[in-house]
Amino acid sequence: MPAGVVFVKQRLRRSQLVTPDQHPLRAVLETIGPESCPGSLNFHCHTVCSDGSLEPVALIEQATARKLSHIAVTDHHSIAAYEPMLDWLDRARTRGVNTPTLWSGMEISCILQGCLVHVLALGFTPGHPALMPYSSGDAAVGAPLRAGEVRKAIHNAGGLAILAHPGRYRLSFSVLIDEAAELGFDGGEAWYDYDMQQHWACTPLICESIDQQLKNLGLLRTCGTDTHGLDLKGR
């Protein structure tokens, strides 16, 4: 069983939650580069549980068939896809199938520097009360919508807080990344297809700039296809 799988399955008691600095997902994220997605790692994709086209089991079957090493499904304000995928993986492993490591994930809307942005929550404990305001299918309102509150809730649930696609907002990514760092975010989505091509490919100049800024700040970098369609190799 790969390192961290016991944590990923969320069988731990809440008293056993690790701090962000100790999180087992960190070791995976520290290996990420422009070549990691979509063939090996994918930490941003969607199912029918929010606005995607794939059923949860169909998505994890595809990820397994394509021999991904690690994956997180990040439906908007929902973790409904997680348990069906986890159950399918358990059955597949008993048959000797080599499967990806599944990490819990969710995409959460929040306000950062007065700008509406998305945050990827990764590797948290599903069902943790800290994330209840964010997992009902709709964005939070009032104080819980603030980026700092979202970061705090993700950390309280044992997860990592990642600024999603920093180059897609009305404010520049440099401003947003700096502010996210000040608020204690763990990282940002460095490798992303801003051109939204049929077959995923990171957008060189903007992704390289985002990656470098995150590195300079000592933050983690992630990658993901942001798939909403039927093919994990595209958006």
C-alpha cells in the first residue's frame, strides 16, 4: 500500500489530523513540474456531483486505465464523489488492479483581496465539521466567504489550501498569490491550460511565472486539467 493511503482513506480519528507542514501530500506536490499533468498527476477535475460530465466511478475508472499515480476530484462545494470512488478503488485493489492514490478534494469559492477566486481543498477529512459550510453545493455567505476563513477551515479539517488557476481572475496572479501567502495558503495551481485546449497542455509563459513566484514564496505547486467533460486529458 503506497505511503499516505491510510491517511487518504480518511480512516483516522480527527485527533490524529496532521499539520500542513506534516501533510503526506506535500511529498507528492514537491515533485510536480510541467510534465506531471495529465499523464501522472491530476489535482483538479469534476464529476456530475457539481458541473462535470463524468460519473464518479467512470472518472476513477478512466484515471486507473490511464495509470495516473495520484488524483483528487475537486467538485464545487461537494465531496459526494469521494466515497463511491473510494469504494471502487477498494474493490479494484482486491482484484490486484494497480490503482491511483485518491486524495479528497473540493473547490471552494471565496473572496481574496476583494476578488472572487477558487480555492482547492486537498487531502482533508471528509465530513469534518470545519468544512460543512462549504460542502452543501453552494458558496458560503458572509464571513465564511473570506479567503482567510476558508484557509482556516481547510487546515482545521487536516487539508491543504491551494489557490486555483491564479491567472484566471480580474486581479493579477502576482497580487493574488502574494495575498494568499500572507493569509497562510499552502500553495497555488502552477500548471494549468489557460487556453482550454481539447487536449490539455500547460500555458508556458504564465505558468512558468506563477511557478516561479510560488517557489520564491516557499509555496507548493499543483497541476490539474480542470476537466468538466468526458476526457481527463482535456477540460
